[in-house]
Amino acid sequence: MELIIKSMEKRYMNNNHEIYIRKCYELAINAGKKGYDTFGAVLVSEGNIIAEAENTADYKNGLVMIY
């Protein structure tokens, strides 16, 4: 069972995870500069970033979404 799990990890994990984390960090910093809490996210499919977002919740004035 452990061998199967390790095989799956190799298949689905690649060395790009650091790129994805850095992009999330960049998005979070951008949100912070705009006065929002520092959250950033990326959606990755088959090694490609297919969506990204940063926090745009303004708890003082209600929630705002910017795409």
C-alpha cells in the first residue's frame, strides 16, 4: 500500500509547487496593500494555474468580489 501511495505522490506532485506557493504569497501581499486581510489562492490543474484570487472581503463595508 505504501508503495502505491508513493507512486501516486510522484505522479501528482511536481517541482512547481514552490511556484504556486509564491504566486499565492504574491496575491496575499497585493491584498494586504489594498487594506484587506492577506489571503491568496491559485487553482491548479495538470500543472497549470487555471484560476487565481486574492482576498477582497471588506468586513467594515460588506463583502466585495473583484475578478
